[in-house]
Amino acid sequence: GKWPAIVRATIDWLGLQAQKLGEDLMMLDQLRAAYNATPFQPFTIHMADGRKFDVPDWEFISFSYSGRTIIVQHLNDSFTVVDVQQVKELAVHATASANGQ
């Protein structure tokens, strides 16, 4: 077309960045929704690199001011700082009260 290759490449890159930002914001919204659920339901955070972090209660997770990172506290008092951009999915677990048992 009429546009130089560098301009087309820049437009493509900006489009991908906007798409990624939208995905990051959606994941942050999902994390906050899981955190704020009433009643709370335990969930597992699945990372892009295959790691998993269980969140058994709302007290085991906190959010940075910017929302770019979260801190997941573990049962052994260790913790992991998680980059929200690396979160692939959340798996919410049914609780006994949620499934009628």
C-alpha cells in the first residue's frame, strides 16, 4: 500500500499492545471479582509458565496499587509476587456450601 513498512509495522504493534492491555485489564477484573466474591470461593491462579498458586481465602491475596502485580501468600508463610500480565487463567473451586453439600 501507500504506507511505508515501518508505519504498517508500528500500527500493527500498537494494535497488539492495545489488545494485550485489554486482556490484562480483563484478567485484573477477574482476579478482583474472585477476591470480592460473596461468599468467597477458593481459586487457583494458573500462570503462563505452568506454575499454579492456590488462593484458599481472600486473606491470601493482595493487590498492588497499580494493579500490575499481586501478592499470593502461601500456607507456609512464604509468598509470591505475581505479574498480572503472566496470569493465564483462574480456576474457581466449588465449596461445600456452593454445591449444596
